[in-house]
Amino acid sequence: MEKRIDGATRPARGFVAGIGLFLRGLAIYGRNPGLVLLGVLPALITFVLLGGAFAVLVYFIDDVARAVTWFAGGWSTGLRNAIRVLAGIAILGAAGLIAVVGFTGLTVAIGDPFYERIAERVDGQLGDPPRIVETRWWRGLLRGVGDSIRLVLLSTTIGILLFLAGFLPVVGQTVVPVLGALFGGWALAIELTGVAMARRGFRLRERRRMLRRNRALALGFGVTVFVGFLIPLGAVLLMPAAVSGGTLLTRRVRGEPT
């Protein structure tokens, strides 16, 4: 049965506990070198695909910024350049948010059999859940792709809104990045509990409901992963630890021993 922990009513405590779940996942990852091979390869494949696309965007960012600020063509040089710099920052920020969420979803979909092994190993160490639902790998793949598409579409919508807010002086460079990290962390918490939740027979809607009941805990975990994924190659190296932590988060919200 799912559980509403203290962090649900004490946000600061729940947020810190969420950070602790990721650190525990990292410790499990460090104690099991075999998890590296299971988790890094799918992440590396996704990183090459999305990293290449992001690099192309960075290379052409000046052209893209000029295209979306066509209305500033007749402005003074200083003002025109300033609005284009803000546009470039906003575009890269929104693209980064979408890339991090998309990376996680695509990696989990590609590496579903590998990450299920990681979830099994964590559950095996702490005690298997009361109910385990066995599914064929291709069904897991389809489920993961479907869930990821929905989350990426939502992330794209939020990314566009944050892009527009990025034009606001001061707010666009302070509040907007924080909101982006919070939303990105929430999306990652949903993504990274997918494998463990699927083993228990729960779909996307049920995952969201359970995590909403423990929002601060989920955000503490997800934001920590989000920040870690922003480190160069962090997404590749930390993905197995994130899946381990996602399994711990699943166990915590379900009231299972952690």
C-alpha cells in the first residue's frame, strides 16, 4: 500500500530525504560494478543521439536567435543584440530542459531490460514487493516509449512557456532557471520510477498520483538527478544510480522497507 511520509507535510524534510535517496542509489551503484555495464551502454547511445542534436543547436544558436527575434530587425544595435542574447539563452535553457527529460525517457525505453535488472537487484537486497508483474520486453519498450512521449510533449509545452518568460529582465535569468529545474526534477522522478512501478503493475497516471502525495520527496530526488545530469557526461555515468534511486523512491512511497 502506498504511504504518505512525513515529507509530504514537511516539505524541507521531504526534499532532503529525496536527496538522500539519490545518494543511496549512488552508493548501491558504487558497490555493484556490474551495474555500470548494465546501465551505461543505453545511456551512452542516447547521449550520442541527443548530444549531437544539442551541439548542432548550439552551433546555429545565433541564426536561431535572429529568426525568433525578427521583430527586432529595425531596433538600435545595442537593444537588438541584447534581445537576441536573451533569446539565445532562453532557447538553450528550454532545449536543455527538454533534452534532459527526453534523454531519461529514451534511455529508459532503450535500456528497459537492463534497468529492470537493476530494479530487481535493489528489490532483491531490500525485500521483493508484494506483487511483481512480469511483462515481455517489447511490451515494456512500448510502455516506456508511450510514457516518455507524453512527458516530452508536456516538457516541450513547459519549455516554450519558460522560453517566453526568459525574455523578462532579471526574472528570466533567476526565477525561470529555478522553475525549469523544479519541473525537470519532477519529470525525472516520474521517469525514473517507471521501471520499478511497472514491476508492481502501476502505469503513468498511478505513478503521478503516488508521487504527488509525496511531492517534496520526489522533487528532492528529481532535482538532484537533474543537476547531476547537467554535468558533462553526468547523465551517462549517473543513469544506473538514478534508476537505483528511483527504485528506492518507489519503495518509499509504497511503504516498503528501504
